[in-house]
Amino acid sequence: MGAGSLDLARLQFALTAGTHFLFVALTLGLATLVALTQTRATVSGSAVHARMVRFWGQLYVINYAVGIVTGLVMEFQFGLNWSGLSRVTGSVFGAPLALETIVAFFVESTFLGLWIFGWDRLNRWVHLSLIWVVTLTAYLSAYFVLVANGWLQRPVGYVMVDGVARLDDAGALLANPTAVLAFFHVLFGGLLTAGFFMAGVSGFHLLRRTAEVEFFRRSMRIGLLTVMVSVMPVVVFGGTQFSYAQPTKLGGRKAAAAVADFTARFGPDDYRPPVLSGVGEALMMAMWMLMLLIAVVALVKFPFRRWLVRGRVFHVLMIAAVPLPYVAMIAGWVFREVGRQPWMVYGVLKTRDAVSPGVGSASVAVSFAVFSVLFAGLFGVNAWLLARFARRGPEGAGLGASPPVEPVAPAMSPTF
């Protein structure tokens, strides 16, 4: 594969993985908020919280369903363009991905189906337990994915046998700090995304002077509280990862020593991270500063119910803030992944050695075009569905609604 084809294959995976991550973040955070809201409704018997579960749960299901499709498409690329990665590191890198597949597609999806179709058919406590199983398995699924990605960043628990990586310490693999810290970073990032999403949708309805004032006032409070709780932990767990970052990302003497070491071991190459990595880091921090500022404003307004309902400028601000965590996540992902180049597995396998042999420029270009159109379509459909059902409000929520009862014609008396 030539340099142009290699860059196109990398861009293709960046497109699909980055788009899929946008779905995952909202799914993780919104599942948690729906589970907490249903817990409140189940324990207290609150009718408004029960309606909130149906409305926000419907938006969660939409995002989850489209996100699953993007995840399935993304998996094809490992065999399509990156068979070298599977050949050299498959027994290590593939182990957590196999666990993620079992958890995500057999446990999480099964219990989500039971939660959707078991509404008003199952005991309320059983139904509540289903959404918590869905939420916890979603986080477990994310953890296994980050174990695989963390190994690419900081390979541990393996030995090389005849040029192939073999797993020899599963504990080291699962407890890799680059995976554990990234997991909590993503956890609070998902909550931050869901908090801004819930506050933004609520601000939209309050701005329109909806009749569902109490419904969206409570939803706004949940969204803002989630933002305030998550905005600091997300940067703490993100910043802690710098102690495990690749030396070439950090600059200074450590970077120079790492470049000299790689040059001696693997030959001359451009081991410095691309400029794009630094741009991603700067953009990520800029978005976080904006979110922190909004969280401070929310903290001031939070105790005052009237301000939450009548603050039209604040409503516009929360609507405009919905994209901020998405931009921060993509920028952070660029910093984390692009900064590892030219390595696919840091210090073990270079990206150009991980691509599939014999894949020509034409086939990569065709697959890139197909994947781009497909993911653009899925992203557009998801945005349209979320906007459509969010705009309808709680009265338009169909999740858990009982089917209409067909009128039964009266029995006719037999005639003789």
C-alpha cells in the first residue's frame, strides 16, 4: 500500500471511529440519567418522573439503535484494511474486543429489548432492574473497548513469540492505567454530553413557552446538575493520563530521548507527533473552558426556579452549548490517537506495517467513499430523528405506550 492509500485508510478509520464515538458518548450518559430517573419514579411513584423516563428513554433508544449500526460497520475495517494488526497482535488486541462483543450484543441488547417491550407487562422493580443492567453493561462494554485501545497506547502483559504478540498477563492488560483512566474520563464525558443534551432540549421547550413547564424545569435541573457534577472530574481524569502519555507527545528531553531510542531500535522515521495532535489538545481544552464557564453560570441559576423557567437568554445559551462536549470529545480523540503516529501499537507495530497487504489505492478509495456516504447518512438520520422526537415533547413519546384498543363489534343475535 502506497503512502496515499495508507493515509486514506487511516482517514477512513478516523471517520468511522470518530462518528461512532459521538453516538457512544450520548448513549452512555443518557442511559445513566434515564436509569436514575426511573429509579426516582419507581421509588416515589412520581407521575412526572415516569413521563420523563418515557420521553428521554425514547431519545436514548433512537441514539442507541443508530449507534449500533455504526459500530457494526466499523468492525469490518479491521479485516478490510488492517489485517496486519490482527496478524501480529490479534491474540492480545482481539481478546477485549471479543469480550465487548459478547457484552454489547448479547447482554446489553437483550436486556434493552426486555426493557422496551416489557413496559407495563413486568413488575415495576423488575423493569427498573432491566435498565440498570443495560446501563452497567454499556459501561462494561466501553471499558473493554478502552482496554483494547489502552493497549495500543501502552502495550503491557504480552510477550513477542516469533514476531507475534502473545498475552501472558491478563491482569496487567485489564488494569492498564491508560485504559482505567480513559474509562473514567469517558464516563464523565458521556455524562457531560447527556447533561448538555438534556438541558439544551429543555431550554428549547422552555424558550417556546411550553405548557409542560414542570416537566422541562425538572429536566433542566437534572441536565444542569449533571453538567456541574461532571465538568471537573472529566478534566481530572483526562489530565492524570498525561503521566502515562507517550514521551514523544510531551516534548522536551523525554521526547528527544524517545526519538533517539526509536531511531536506534527501528531505524530513522518521523517519530514526533503531527501538528494535528497539538491542535486537538488545544481545541479540547478550549471547549472544556467554555463548558466550565457555563457550569459556573448554571451553578448561580440552579437554586432559582423562576430563572430556570423565564431566563430566555439562558435557554438560548443551553441550546447553543449542546455541541460543545461533542467537539471536545473529537478533539481529544484526535490528540490521543494521532499523537501516537507513526505507531499503531506504540513501540511494537508501525501503522504502515499494520495495513492489509495487496490492498490497492482503488479499493481503498471505493471503500472510503462508501463508508463516508454511509456514515454521513447515519449521522444525518440520527440527528433528524433526535430533533424530531425531541421537538414533539412528552406528549409525542411512544416508548412504553399501550397500543390502541380496537373497538369490538357487538355480537349479533342469531336469527331463525
